[in-house]
Amino acid sequence: MFQMNRTLTYKAIILSWLEIKEFLITLGNIGQDFSNVLKYLLTFKIKTKEVIEQGKRFAYDSLPISLTIVGMTSAIIAMQLAPELAKQGAGDYTGMLSSLVMIRELAVVMSGFAIISMVGSSFASEIASMSVTEQISAMKVLGVDPIEYLIVPRFIAGFIFMPVIFVISALFGLVCAGLVSNWTADLSILNYITSLWHGLYIRDIFIAILKSSFFGATIALISCSCGYAARGGAKEVGLATTKAVVWSFVAIAIWDFVFASVFYL
């Protein structure tokens, strides 16, 4: 019995150590890749054509799912919120609450989730496939730096084009919330539009845009870094993609907490 317990304890310790080791290695790879990206940014070695090409993936490929997620979520919230506010005689505050929720949190976070699902996973699997099939090694042999060619353009595209997705999604979400409020609680569209700005300030919009830029850059960096570190075969491509998605979700939650603590605490 003692031998069995010792064996189970030993296995638990080894498993925990392997998980911690994997965490530290992944974190180190991301940090190293970020320092290399920063080196190219500071020396202005940027491939504009590649940035535009990757920007299309951010601003076009993920837009439908972003609009769907943000629109449906805002509609569900308005469906539950508007009738209750109307019962309390506070229906005119529906627009204000919708704009606060949409601009500060909902639109940027939900858009980030959509970007992770559509773009981040694509980045990770694409670069991981290149890594396991020795395409990245071939680039190095030819004198092409994979960081400059693969990661830097995606990082910049995420930083620049994620706010575009956020702005469009937020506007669409507010429209959906207004229409649903009118449908479920018979609230005037004019009153809804008027109340949008009662509790929302330009400062909130700028903070949300800055947060979305950080989200986009972080998703691109983590996805590319996890894919770049993949070694082995097809199984490693799937593992790298899964790791990129999980780490991106966690990173968004951390960034969201940091921004809330810095600007709203």
C-alpha cells in the first residue's frame, strides 16, 4: 500500500513538473519571439505587403463570426434587460447600459474570441505545418528570417486591424440591442439613441480601441509563437493549435483585468 501511494505521489509530482516545465517553455518562447519582433519594429524592418495581406484575414475573414457573436449576445442581453427596466420606469436608461456593456467589455472581448477561433487558430496551424514539414528550416537556409517574414506582419496586422473589427462589431451590437429593446419592451428608438451617451464618454471608446489593439497583437503573437515552436509530425500541429487557442483566451482575460484595474478601478 505504501509503495502504491508513493508511486501515485511520484507520478503526480512528475506530471505537475512536466506541466510547469511546458508552461515555462511556452512562456519563454513567446517572450523570445516578442523580443525579436520588437527588434524589427524598432528598426522599421516591416514588410508592408505582408501586413496588408494578413490584415485582410483579420478584417475580412473574422468579420461575419464577430458580428454574429456580438449581435446575438447584445440582443440576448437587451431582451432580458429592457423589459425589466421598463417595468421599473427606467426604460430610457436601456441605451446607456447597452453602450456601457458593449463598448467597455462585450464587443471587444467577443470580437477577440472570434479572432482567436478564426484567425489565431489559422495562424498557429499554418506556421506549425510549415515548421514540421521543414519549410521554416528551408527559409533559414535561403537566408530568410522566419520571424521577419511570418510573425512580424501578423503581429502588426493584429495590432492595427483588431480595432476595426471592434468598432464595426460594437456599432452592430448597439443596433441589435436597440431593435430588440423596441421589440420586447416597446422602447422608443429615438430615446434609445439619445440615452446611448448618458453614461458613455469618448474616453471609454479610446480605452476600448487601445484594448482591442493589445488583444489583436497578443493573439497574433501567441498563435504564431506556438506554431513556430512546433516540432514532430501532424499530431504536433494539432497540439500547437490547441495551445495557441488556450493561451490566447487566457491572455485576453488577463489583459482585460489589467485594463479594468488601470482605467476603471
